[in-house]
Amino acid sequence: MRAMGATLRAELVGAGGVVERNFYLTRRYIYWDLAWFFWTVANTLTIVFIAQGIESTGGKIDVNQVATSLLIGAVVWAYLGVLFEFLMETVAWERWEGTIEYTFMAPLSRAMHLAGQGVFAISYGLLRAVFLFIACALFFDLSMPDANFFGAFVVIAIASISFIGIGVMTSVLPLISPEKGTQLGFVAQGTLLVVSGVYYPVSVLPGWMQFLAKFSPATYALAGARNAIQGGASMSELWPDIWPLILIGIFTIPLGLWVFSRGEHYAKKHGKLKRSG
Amino acid sequence: MSEPSVRVEGLLKVFDVPEREAGLKAAAKGLVRRKTREIRAVDGISFSIEPGEVVGFLGPNGAGKTTTLKMLSGLLYPSGGEALVLGLVPSKRERDFLSRITLVMGNRNQLQWDLPALDSYELNRAIFRIPQAEFTEIRDELIELLGIEDLVRKPVRQLSLGERMKAEIVGALLHRPQVLFLDEPTIGLDVTMQKRIRAFVADYNARFGATVLLTSHYMADVEALCERVVVIHHGQILFDGALSGLADRFAAYKTIGVALENGKADLSRYGEVIHADGDWVTLRVPKAETSSVTARLLAEEEVLDLNVEDPPIEDVIELVFAQERPQAPHESE
């Protein structure tokens, strides 16, 4: 028991090292990150202004409600993008940097290595999402009197576990195909985008796509965030959105690790574990 | 007798490499029926290395050296045979194995390009679970030994190749590995830097009794560090033995250097004159005739000075690499 505890502690220290390294790397390029943040703000605003655009062309909508809904969708989508990017970088970026062989030789279990990547991605992504939400909300006269921001934060945090699981599955793609794997990773992101109701209700989708939406954690994350911020739902009222996220998380994390281990096995068998260029 | 640090038995690595003829027709056909060729990168090699030994692993480009080192490091799964390092199977990725070996590749980096080396060392401390006090002591000692105190605070990408390699070596040795796989650690470095790295490796081996398997295209590295060499070509071992024995086995000639009293005599009747520098003439003679030619020179000429040597190791290696493997690769569809 004591030995197990020591091993776990050592693994956590190793995962902490991965988090620390990502922090150093992010800090190294913080000004470039800020520039990128401005791009994200601009991109998000482009989407949220659609609500005002519809009204100005004669559409009869509740601008406040539609703008808030689009803002939540855009922020969650941007957050998901950060998570996926960090996880894809687990392989793709290390391959480009030339450090991939050493990372895969390190005496750290793959689960803890990926957990380190995931923890940093969640922390950084959530922080960025909060700033993005505030920055964009300032452009609009949005009224959110009953908003339960804490509830929305909890929903997104729980959804992150599932996102990490899916991200781990896609991060293996550059391991299998150094040339095209990274691009293929966007397939998962795109699929989540189209079925999860990021910018429109899931109910507008064809039946078979609505069926797929049931398996997407983004569907529940978006619904939960909107219920909390726009509907002021309490934690207990958010439970119908939370439990599917927990269930999907329980399923996707081990599946993600298994898929990654198979990808690693394939790469080591076929000599794909090497730097690009 | 102690257990070997590295034991390799019939180690095999086969890659299926896609290939096709040029042209649109062949490209279209390849979409339906992919043609591959089986390449035996490492073809059933066997050797073992005792603890504390420094062994040169030589071969031309594509001989199978890096593939072997990657299999010994657990980065590549063998197609067959067995490899044991410190009694453990590399492909199993056991913690006890990974924390006792290191791999330094001259054309790769473990240090993050954008960060000062010190930050990457911190990651290694966490991953290898080196206690803080021990880590600081080892890190500072290595930094001092390699003389890079002023460099470790700069982003790695601002370092020269030689400086980067020294910083890489510090990172690779922080956990005091018992087995070092060094894959061309001096590639691209100037002579002074090469010497410094050689001296460092020799010192590390002497102090910690570490086992070293070294590949290098610089024979000076091998001559300075390795008493034993394993020569691999086309994935097969051509020679495994003392470096001094390499010339005996593969060189068909020796060189005789001679200086004569009269200086200008024509010595071509004794052997092939390969070099003449002032009074000093170097002859190449068949190995079997070395004694008789030497005796004739001494009897027939007024010899001031004479020495008999094996050919330079570079020439011997060139001879070894010139050997061809008879076996043709298999083809499959």
C-alpha cells in the first residue's frame, strides 16, 4: 500500500513537471498568445454580431437572448479548440521540435504524461474562456440578471474530462500519420461542431444528427452553460446536463488512453516515432 | 561473472517500405494494389556488452546502427529476437529500465528549443524523481564539467551546435544513467568540442562505471574511447572484437615508413609508394610480405629509420564497409 502511494506520488510529480513545462512554454510566448487572443475575440465578435445583423435586416428575434446564446457557443467552441490544440501538440509539436523520442522514453506512465497535458490545457483554456467571455460581453448590452456563472463553470469543467478523452484519441493521429495526422484531428472537432448545437439548437438538425448529438459531450456542456447563464439554473437543475457528461467522461478517458496506447504501439512497430523534417 | 549490461540475441527489425514505378499509371495502380518491399534494417544480430565497457558501434549510413539503438532504448519494437538491457526488456517500458538508461542523439534534442536548458532540466528532475538536493548537485557538477555555466540560462535555440550538444549531455545524464547509448554525439562539432565531449564521456565511464555504446563516423571518437568495436553493415554484424584486431582481420596490407641515408632512392620495387614527404617514404605492402620486405629494406638500403604500422583506422573501416551482403531483399505485394 505504501509502495503504491509512493508510486502514485512520484507519477503525480512527473505529471506536475509536464504542467510546469507547458507553463514555461506558454509564458515564453505570452505576447504572441495575447495577439492570438485578440484574433479569438474578433472571431467571436463576428459570430455574436450576427444576432444584431438579423434584427437590423428585419428579423424578429430577442437580440439579447440570441447574442448571449451565440456568445456561449463561441466561447465554448474556442475553449474546445484550445484543449484539442494542446492535446494534438502532445505528439505533433514534439515531433516538430524533435523531442518526441525523449518524451516517449521518459519514465512516466502515458496516463500521467497525458494527464499533465490535459490539466494544463484545462487550466489555460478555462482562464482564456473567462477572459474571452468578459471581453466579448463588453461589446454588447447583454442582460444576464439570473446568470449562474459558477454553475456554468462547473459544467464546462466536468465536460472537460470528456473533451480530454476525445482529444487524447485524436492526438494519436499525428503518431500514426506524421504527414496528415494533425489535419485529420480537425475531423473530430468539426464533427462536434456540427452536431452539438454550438450556434443553433440541436432540434434543427436532421434526426440522425440529433442521435449523434446525444453522444457528444459538447451538447450537454453547451446546454448546461446556456441553462446556467441564460436560465439561471441552479446546480440541481443542471444535473440532467451534468450526469451525461460524467458518464461520457467515464467512458472516453479509458477509451482515449487505450486508443493512444494502440497508436503508440503502431508507431513503435513501424518506426513512426521520430521527428518531422 | 556479472550479467551483461546489454545482451542482444538474433535481434531483427523488418520494415515494409512502399515502392512503385514512376508515372500516373503506376500511381493509380498503387491506390488499389500497394507494392511493398521488405527491408531488413537489422538482420538477426547478436552481441553482449559487459558492465562498464565502452563499445564502438560502427557502420555506414543505413547500416542499422540507429535502428538497433532505438530498439535497445525501447523506441522501436523488434520484429524478432531478443534484447535485454540491464536484464530488462526495453519494449516493456519498465520504470526501472527507463530511469537507468539514456540515449543521446547528435541530430535530435531533448531540450525544449524555446526554453533555457535549466527549465528542461527541471522537467527531467520531476520525471526522473531526482531529489532536489541531489539534482542541484549533479546538475551543477555537470554544468561545471562541461563549462556551460553561461549558456544554460539562454533559450536553447540561441546556442551553437556544440553548446547545444553539451547542454543536451547534461540533460541526458542528470539521472546518472548506468547505460549510455550515444548516437553520433559529436556530429557537426569542431575538433576542440569533439575532444571535450570525448574526454567527458571517458571521465563519466571511469567515475561511474557506466556502460557505453557509441556510434560515430569520427574514428577519432572511437579510437579515443573504445577498446572494442562492433561493425554492422546491411543490418548484419561483420566484426565484433578489439579495435586493434580490426586491421588484422580486414586490412590486406600494412604500411612501412622508411627514411634512407641517401634520401632519394626509388623504393617502388619494395611496394606501392603511397606518400613521400622529404626523406620519409611510406610504402603499402601486402600483410603477408611485411616481414620479408622489411628485411630486404634493411639489408639492401641504408636505412636511417623505419616503422611498420597497420593502415589508418579510417582506411580499414572503408574496407569493411566495402563488403557486400550477398542476400537480396524479399519482395512482397
